[in-house]
Amino acid sequence: MLTSGGDSPGMNAAVRAAVRAGVNTGLEMFGVRHGYKGLIAGDVQRLGAREVGGILERGGTILGTSRCEAFRTKAGQAQAVRRLEALRIGGLIVIGGNGSQAGAYALTEHGVRVVGIASTIDNDLAGSDITLGATTALDVALEAIDRLRVTASAHGRVFLVEVMGRKCGYLALLAGVAGGAEAIVIPEEEQSPEDVATAIRAAYQRGKSHAVVIVAEGARHDADALAHYFTEHAERLGFELRIVKLGHVQRGGAPHVFDRIYASLLGAAAVEHLQAGSHGVMLGIVGGQITATSLAALGSLHKPLDPRLVHLAHVLAQ
Ligand code: F6P
């Protein structure tokens, strides 16, 4: 198995579950170091039940991860396949997000038996209602937002809190709704800096002592762009502003209970799928059930934000 792309809380728990489920049925299990980079280099180690002890509660990934340009090339993929053949690896579990699952699909085209596990804090993967690590990342963001609201209120300030999510507004939307934000800025909605300023002014007019604005990093007007606009128009707008970019802090958390259980189910299910001859799929959760989606179909599937939640965010910000 390998972990690839941005690490996300629960990757270790998935590795642990896959190793122990595999060993339990008599399989030999191996971990690839540093994702596809390690696969190309043949950097592989055998993993027994004891080697994966004490990692359930750890964030990050004990296997290491990478974003590997070489693996995007045909030559890189061919080298990875040669390594797998030389090591007589019968199946590969790829734990990661969009790019990692695209890589997994590329390997299936070379005849490799692959099962993916939907794992990214961004929750931008079709084929899974929620991806591994996203809920822990949200809890981390919420803890920060709750603290920021306290100091924002004490000073009557506006806080722009930028959260990760790449091109997807999921983390910002959920953190905004759960964190009681006065405004949420996401790539999926067109909002001008003046729209955001209007929402902030309206919050003060309603008697609020602060305004917390959650901004998705992928929004057209990210935290820097908004801050630039608000500073340029500071006199007219009349509010004091601070920016906090949560960034990678969101990724480093220890997996919370949902991600530990979810990772355990996914890791074990990945082994079961490979043993049952079901591969070329990515595992996630759909309607509460562990579900396999074809890797071939994944690239053309889009996962939109829940419009009810987008609407609710506006209602609750009042
Ligand atoms: O995909 C996960 C993610 O954390 C995104 O939210 C973010 O845009 C990106 O990875 C950051 O990547 P890196 O760690 O390579 O800077």
C-alpha cells in the first residue's frame, strides 16, 4: 500500500487496518515509502502486525507521502509497474485524494490490480460522501475559529480565516456553518469583496461585536485579496481587520473517532476487495455504506456542494 498527495488524518489507521486484515488472512503486506516517488524507486518495506502498532492515533502517514511529477509521465508509470512486478506484488492499495486516485487509475491501465481509498481533507472526491480526514480537519479548524471569535469579540474586530480545500469550498462551508461565521466565501459562489463588506457591515448593524469570515483558499477573492480591498477602502468601511490562514495546521491533527473507525473499515475493505478479485475501484462511503466506485469513472464525476447547506449558511449568518 502507499499513501500519496496531501496527508490526511486517518491514513495511518487505514494502513494499520489493511496490514492487520491482510496478515489475518495469510497475506504478506508491504508499505511503499513516500507514495508514487517510492514506488518508482522501489522503496518498499514489509509490514507485519507489530510494525503498525501505535499508529492508530497518529496524524500524518508513517509511510511518508509526496507529490510526484515523475509518476505523471508514461516512463514513470512503466518504471513503477516494473518495480511491482519485480517485487511480485499482487495488489496495490492507494490511500489519497484526486491526484492519487488518477495515478491509481493509470496503474490499472498497465494491468495492476489497484484499490483506492478516498482520503483527503478537501472532501472533493466523487464516489464518497465524506473523505477520510475531512471531519478531523474540520474539528481542528473549528477549535481555531471558536478561539478567534473570542478575541474578535473582545476587540470588535473582523477576522478573515482562510481554510484549505484547494478548488473546493467544502471545508470553508462546513467550518463556516459549524463555527457560526458571519460570512463564508467559497469558490462555488461568486462573491465580490463589496458583497463581503456588506455582510460584515450588516452584522455590526445587527448588534454583533465581531465578524468572523471564513474564506476558502480557492475562492476567487481569497483572504489576501479581501484584505487588500478592505485596507484600500478602510476609511469608508470602518472596520479593523486581522487575517489568519489556518493552512497546514488543519492537516496535522490526530484522527478523531469517526476517521479512526472509517479508516479501519476502509483499510480492511480494501484487502477484502483485492482478495475477492474486485479492483480498479476506489472505496469511500455513500449513504452510510462502504461503496466501491470505478476508478475509470471517477475522473469524469463531479461532487457538488450540498445546495441546502449553502442556503442554510446564508440563513444562519443573519
Ligand atoms: O489536498 C489537500 C491540501 O491540503 C489542499 O487543501 C491544499 O491546497 C494542498 O493540499 C496543499 O498542498 P501542499 O501540502 O503540497 O502545500
